[in-house]
Amino acid sequence: MKTSVYPTTHKKLISWVKQMAALCKPDSIAWIDGSEHQKKILEKEALTTGEILQLNQEKLPGCFYHRSAKDDVARTEHLTFICTSQKRDAGPTNNWMPPVEAYKKAESIFKGAMKGRVMYVIPFSMGPVGSPFSKIGVELTDSIYVVLNMLIMTRVGESVLKHLGKDGDFTKCLHSKAELDINKRLILHFPEDNAIWSVGSGYGGNVLLGKKCLSLRIASYLGKREEWLAEHMLIMGIEEPDGHIKYIAAAFPSACGKTNLAMLIPPEGLKRKGYRIWTVGDDIAWMRIDSDGALWAINPEAGFFGVAPGTNSKTNPTMVKTIQKNTIYTNVLLKHDKTVWWEGADGDVPAEGVDWQGRLWKPGMLDGDRNIIRGAHPNSRFTTPIMNCPSASFRLEQHHGVPISAIVFGGRRAHLAPLVYESFNWQHGVFVGAAMASETTAAQAGKVGQVRRDPMAMLPFCGYNMAEYFAHWLSMGKRMIHPPKIFHVNWFRTDEKGEFLWPGYGENLRVLEWILDRCNNKMDAVRAPIGFIPRVADIDMMGLPLAPLALEKLLAINKKEWLEELKGIKEFFGQFKKDLPPELWQEYESLEERLRN
Ligand code: GTP
Ligand code: SPV
Ligand code: MN
């Protein structure tokens, strides 16, 4: 693995690698070529050090298990920074640090951090290699776990270097686990330098730098400059009974249902009508206006980094099939037969196992505060190739991606937001996205279940001033001849007892059917103050035993609660001061007026 010969003639790349090696002082440098042979060597090495464990190869061929540090289980938003020379360019919703200070702080942690370790050089492409839509990154890391995950999540290796040639552009991504110390952890983005520095963590979103760091934070900044959109969205194809496939993109905050929606199995009645789902992506969409004046989307990723808890053959049978091979499981429960389990998995609860912290676990065990100890961390995840997925779209390698008919925003709201509504037009749709809020989940460190504003599900991922981001959305709408219609959904409304009113998962297709019928101009709707809502009779409920009046409750709009909600929106918009596009205040005022009438 040791090499001093460079597999590239790219002078800037070579000199950057040398420079970073001089800072981090690894024992050696190894270039990742994307070969099966090299992957096997790395797996062996990581098995020896205990960085990964081998799972039962009969039941889970090619699968591995990884346990992270106890306080390194989710994205740490408070340690994530946008480092632009002007504070205003990061905007009021991002943590900001001046680049000079950020480099200096991080350098002191990176200094010598790779002593005794190998520095792996991972050339990767977000999007198909060689596509004009794709972006290349090179990640330097001292973690084999990161290498193995990047091999699943992105396109890696020689073909990327070949495409980069001797002077192609790439994002410089530097990562070191360092001491995995939360007090020496920083996730830094330098959009002006096309660089990312991440240190002190081993958790997915913090360290798989092609994902949130490059494909959302850096890409959103590039998207603003190059007039396209980088979004926290799933992309799915819905094959309609007439055989046409309509594509939608949907933005829900972290752990709010993108993966599940993107690969749903239609309920029996809708299947019989002829519906079928094609999965294009579950987390990130890059969208451009094409020569036809419509919006086209690609998924820049090659794998899923999905939430384990709650995944089973009823909720997500497609994913259960996907993760049977070549999958890395992180922070789930390890069973004695070297298979895995999590809360809400298939089958019986195991009588015993080893929990995500490496302790012996039995169901019902309580901690010091008398809370149930979970076998799997609530944000435990699996990394798995899209190509394993039975519903993977045949358009995945297409350079143009897929045309988007509808954009769907959604949040986790126990109250207020109805099951579905449609915006009046693009500008109103941008307001709906900008005013989004959702209850926090275990995907980010911090309190769970707190309602926070999360515009377009991008609050933690927008790499520049969100006021400018809203303006960019408005201008994209003006540039399209056929802008997608914009909708909002909420699968998480609860009744008086706190139980979900809507069964969710595959049944969500009933709502998507209404959305597509609206896009195809086949369906009337009711004009409510917040947007168009379905008539109760227009959602196909065949075969769905729902409590009487549940659908009415799901679609109800409480004007008083909405007027209350306006206060939160006003406060949120207010922090952008003069930078907020006036169109959003206009929409705000129109909504208030409609609610008061
Ligand atoms: P990230 O990967 O963090 O961006 O999340 P995601 O949006 O892809 O979320 P995912 O689909 O993994 O869902 C997260 C959690 O929400 C899981 O525990 C799911 O079981 C649950 N969930 C997903 N869809 C639904 C739904 O329609 N209804 C309900 N009640 N829960 C859902
Ligand atoms: C999310 O938190 O939105 C994820 C997981 O998709 S991570 O890659 O860790 O950001
Ligand atoms: Mn995500």
C-alpha cells in the first residue's frame, strides 16, 4: 500500500497532498484506486485493528459492523462553520469563522494528527464520472471506515483521476479522526477556496465529505454562482397507470422520511391501478434548468446512508432487501450470531446482544434515570450501494438526470400542517419552503422533538446567506418555462393521544397520487388560506382502514394556530433584515390577510 509514485500528473493535486501530509505527518500515503482488490486489503486491515467487525457472511455477505465513539453519533451543527471572508456571506443562520482564524484553529488540531497512521487519498466524483453536471473532490483521511463508506457513497478511483486530468478543478477535502475528541472537533467549509476541513469526528455527515459538506454546503454556493440548485431532497419516479413516469423531488429535514418515501411499495389498490416506484436518490438532488425550460435533477450520490431504527419489512421492504449484502452497519445492536438488530427491526426482539456502546444488552434494561436502554442508537445507520436497491431507477447514470414535475416540502409537525397542500404559484411555493419548520430528530446532536424553522430542509446545509438562497430560488422560478408545482406534506400529525393520524410509509403514495393528478391538471382542489387542499373524497382511501373523520382532521386548517405560526415565521425572516427578498414579506402579508378573513 505504501507508495511514493503518484497515479496522477495533476501538479496542484500532488502539491496539495504533500502539503497536507507535511501538516498531518502520516507514516505513509496511499492512493485509493477504486479496485475490489484494494478494498479487500483495506477491509482486512480494518478488521485487524477492530475499526470494523465482520458480520455473519452467510446471512449478510460482504457486510461489516462499526461502532463510533459515544459522543460522535450525529452531525454536530454547533461545530460546523462556513468560513467566508465576509460574515454577511455566511448569513445569520450559519456559524461563521473568518478563514484565517479557522485554518489556524484547525491546523493546531491537524498538526501531527496522522502520526502512526496512513493518509488515504480518495479521488471521488459526485455524479457520474465525466458528466458535465458532476463535481470532483479529493478526500484525505486517516480512517479506513471513511474510505470504505466513500467507496459505497461516491464514485471513487482511477477513472476520477483520469477525468481530472492534469489541471481539472476539485474540492480539497481534508479529514482526520485526530483524537475523536468533541472538544477538538471542527467541520469547516471554505467556499472561496473550494475546500473542506473536518477534524475530530468519525460520524457520517461530519466525515464523508462528499455528502453534506461538498454536495450541499459547497455545492449550494456553487449553484448560486452557476445558476443551479443543490438541495436536501430525495428524487423518485412514479410510474403512472398510463405507463408515464413522473419524477418528483422532496425536501424533508433529517430523519423525516426521505429514504422511506423514495422507495415506497404502493399499497395493493394503487399497485393494481398500475403504480410503480423508481428510486433515483434519497438525500441530495442537484437540479438545473435544461434547454426545454424545465427543471432536471440528478442524484450526485452512489449509495444510501440511511436511518436504521424503524426500518422493517412493513415500513420499508425495499430497503430491507437492499441492505442484505455489501452494507456497513454503524451503531446498531450486534446479535450473538453476528447479525444486526435495531428498535423497529424485523423479527423478535433478541433476548441478548451487544449494544451500540459495546455493552451486553437485554431488552427492558434501564439506565440510572430509569429510561429504557436502546440496543441501537436512534441515529444508527447503514451505508449501502444504490445498485443493491430493487427499485433503483434505470436513469441513474444518465447525465441529464430526470425532469421534475413537482417539488414537495415536508416537516415533522404534530400539529398545524395538514397532510398536504399545494402552493398557489412558484413565488408562494418558495415562501412555503422558506417558512418550513420541523421537530428536531436524532440526526443532529442536541434535543429531539423541538420545533425549529428549517427552510427547504436546508438550515444545516446551506453554504451561504439564506436570504440570498431564497432570492436564488425566486430567480430560478422566473427562468423556467415549466416550473414544477410546489407542495407541502406532513406525515406526522397526531391525535389527542399523541398517535399518528396518518399511517405513512407506502400509504403516502395516496397523497402523491393527488399531487400528480394536480400536476396533470386532472383534479380540482379547495382554495384554503394557506394553499390548495384536497377535497376529502379526492384522496383514494380504498383498502385503508382509517378512523372515521381522520382524513378530515388531517386536512383541517386551524386559522388561530396558523396566525400563531406567523409569529415564528416573522421572527425567522426578521433576522435577515434588508437581505430578505421583499417577495417573501409580500407572501407573508398575503397569508396573514387570508387567515384574518
Ligand atoms: P436523513 O437520512 O437523516 O436525511 O433522513 P430521511 O429524511 O431519509 O429519513 P428516513 O426516511 O430515514 O426516516 C427517518 C425516520 O422516520 C425513520 O425512523 C422512519 O421509520 C420514520 N418515517 C419515515 N417515513 C415515515 C412516515 O411516513 N410516517 C411515520 N410515522 N414515520 C416515518
Ligand atoms: C442527515 O442528517 O440529513 C443525513 C445523515 O442524511 S448525514 O449524512 O450524517 O448528514
Ligand atoms: Mn439527509
